[in-house]
Amino acid sequence: MEPTSPPTSTRLDPWLESYAARTRGLTASQVRALFAVASRPEVVSLAGGMPFVSALPLDAVAETVARLIRERGAVALQYGSGQGDVRLREQILDVMAPVGVTAHPDDIVVTAGSQMALDLVVRVFCDPGDVVLVEAPTYVTALGVFSSYQCEVVHVPMDEEGLRPDALREAVAAARAAGKKVKLVYTIPSFHNPAGVTQGPARRTEVLEVVQSAGLLLLEDDPYGLLGFDGTVPRAIRADDSEGVIYLGTFSKTIAAGLRVGWAVAPHGVREKLVLANETATLCPSNLTQMTISDYLATQPWFDQVKVFREVYRERRDALLESLEALMPAGTRWTVPAGGFYSWVTLPEGLDATAMLPRAVAALVAYVPGTGFYADGQGRESLRLSYCYPEPDRIREGVRRLAGVIESELEVVETFGSPRARADRPGPSAPYTDLA
């Protein structure tokens, strides 16, 4: 029998009215949408947060994979456990030890990257209309996950130490007063994406106290925790609460993103639900990639390699900050990351990062507009710069091009009588009320 086209179908999509309601929240990531343009060799991309995998000992990785296939290929290429490889789960305990997270291997669920772990947690906990409290701004693809499950995202202001406990307490109270069900608090406490700020020990304690007093689950996303430029490894929030915090980790930033191996550490009951959700989503994470990671950890000085990545990213961070200081017009502000991949830039008054992007691309430099990191349209005056992938000289050239675009935009603003740029000196963001 021929399918009947719905009455409101279009020639481009005859199934328009057949999609589930939740697909209305599926929109293209502003980061992913830039990839086609930013990958052109003449464009300096300060947009995507791609790890610099060339810093890996690629010959050693190649030998690891070859030996694995040669000696245990029949296992590596077979189905595996829905919870993940036991040996790798045991090794993950060592990987988490620097951030203070202790657990049993049975508490860990291995996933296809920590993005999958985030998706599974939201699937397990959130019904349509449930409220998820997130930082303002927050990780762009997390917003996509929350939207796909029809959650209501409520942004909580940040300051120079990240999520503000007072604002979090107020957001919980306001949502509950409005009769809404708050399910999760999502935070990236270390070397934040996109803001580049880090919660100090006292701030983490305060945030945890607010969450505990409200009886909420905290979802701690920690992809960058080992990448502090001074060698400091912030203590995870999960280290102080094993029952009220789900911890998400990944090998994407410390080994290779293309292997797609991450994990969640969860309380026992939650762990069981995540395993079931993982099995329905992927049946099992890839044995091949898990065993590759496991053999790499067992045979290579992996923590020394993390130190190599730190130095690579620190050098690039310094190139970005020095160029911003030297070239940015008055009124431009930015955060000074102590680790990770990103700095958050606030433009002079009157400028719009989203409207400015086509002119930046025409000048052969790319960034991500701030609106991509909010669910409610905030962030037009801000943008994210990523320094992890380009060589330092390319970063300097990219900032030079971007500064020229901003100068041109300021001239347009002044010519047409829009609010004038602030006259204060450019420089790193001083302590401020919030990042928006």
C-alpha cells in the first residue's frame, strides 16, 4: 500500500507531519554548521574545539592497534558488554584518581563518548517539560540533548568562578514556585566550555550544598579536568558526594576524540538504568575502541602524554591572550582560561557577534557566536574563541583578522549612531557580575 502524504507536506519533506513532537527541538549546532567554512585552508578557524591529536605518539598508537588486531582481533571485533569492558573500567579508576573520584569498576558505564553518557542520563531522568538548570552560557551540544528530550532549560548566571550558588538557589526556588519539576543541575566546573572559567574549591562546595539542600541530582561534566596549564588538577565535585553526583569523563581530550570512548560514574541504582539505556541505544560500546584505549593505557606513559597536551594548549592559549591584548579594540573583554580549550570574548557595546560572523568569514577568520551557547537568545554580544587546534602563528593571524573586523564594525556603529563603544582599555575580564 502506498503511503499517504500528509496534507501539509512539502516537496522537500513529504513526511513533515509524521515526525515526533520532540524533533522540533532538533536544530543544527552553530559549531557544526561552521565546519564546512572553517575547514577551508585559507580560513583561520578559532571556532571548533578539535583536540590536537598530532601531538600523540601516532606510531605507538598504530602499533597498539596492529598488535590488538593481530593477537586479540576475534574479541576486539566482536560484540561486548553493555556496561563496557571490565579491564577498561578498572583503568578508568586510575584515570580519575587525580581528580579525587573513587569508585568501584561496577559503578562505571562506558559509552560512545561522554556525549552519549549525557544523552543517557537525560533520557533516564527527564520527561517533557522537566526543568534542567544549566550555566549561562553552557556547552552547545548539551543544549541539543536537553532540547531533544523536550526539557525546559533555565540558565543560571556565572561569574569569574563559574556557576553562582546564590543564583542557583534562586533559580530552583523560582521554578518550584511556578509549579515546575526541576530534575537536574548541569555544570562544567573545570576549564568551562565555552566560558573558560573554573570553579574554585570553595565555590564547588557551595554549589554542592545548594544542590543537596534542594534534593537535586548534579550532573558534572569534566572533559578538561586534567588539562590545567599549571599542572593543577581541580578536585571533582563527585569526589565529595558519590550519591548525589553523576560524573562524566572522556578520553577525547586526553587521547583521541575519534575513538569515541567516554564514561559515566553513577550511584548504583542509576548505573543500572544507564546500562539498560546504553543497551537500547547502541547495544554495546565498541570493543575495538575500548580495547585500543585499554592497551594504550597499559603500555604507554599516558599521564606524561597528558602533560604534553597541557604544554601544547598552554602555548596556544598564550598566543591567543597576547594577541588579544595587543590587537583588540577598546571595550573588548575576554576570560583568561587556566586550562582547557576556550576563551569567552565580550565585544564592545553595540556590536552583535552573530550579525558580524559573515563579515568575519569574508575576512577569513571563524568563531562561534555566543547565542549558540544559550537556549533563550542571550549572548549576541559575545563569542567563543578556541585555541586548541591552530598553530600559535595561525592563532595570532586569526586574532589580527578578527580585530580588523571588529574595528570595521565599530566604525559602522559610530557612523549610524548606534551606542558607542566603551572607552575603557581592552583586557582580560575583571571580576564581573555574569558572563552574559
